[in-house]
Amino acid sequence: MPPRFRRRLMSIYAFARLVDDIGDEAPGDRNACWTRSNATSTGSTPATSRPTSCGRT
């Protein structure tokens, strides 16, 4: 890969890693949040229906 593309790709990768690290440090159950939001967008009901918070608590 040419160096100019490699630098751009590494910038995108660095940003993605930063966002991932921030998400890993966030409180709460992100899996339950994702399941609930995915079920809402597809019109289905999640397998486990328990209250969750996708925002700050």
C-alpha cells in the first residue's frame, strides 16, 4: 500500500481504536442496550425483556 494511503488508513484506525476504548470504559450494559435498540428498529421483541438504560444514569 502506498505510504500516503497507509497514513490515512492509520488515522482512521487510530480514531476507531479511541472510540472503542471510550466505549469499553463507559458504564452500563452495552450488550443489553444494543439488543433493545436492535429489537426496536426491527420490530421484534428481545429474548430477555428487562429494563436497561442506553444513556447516562
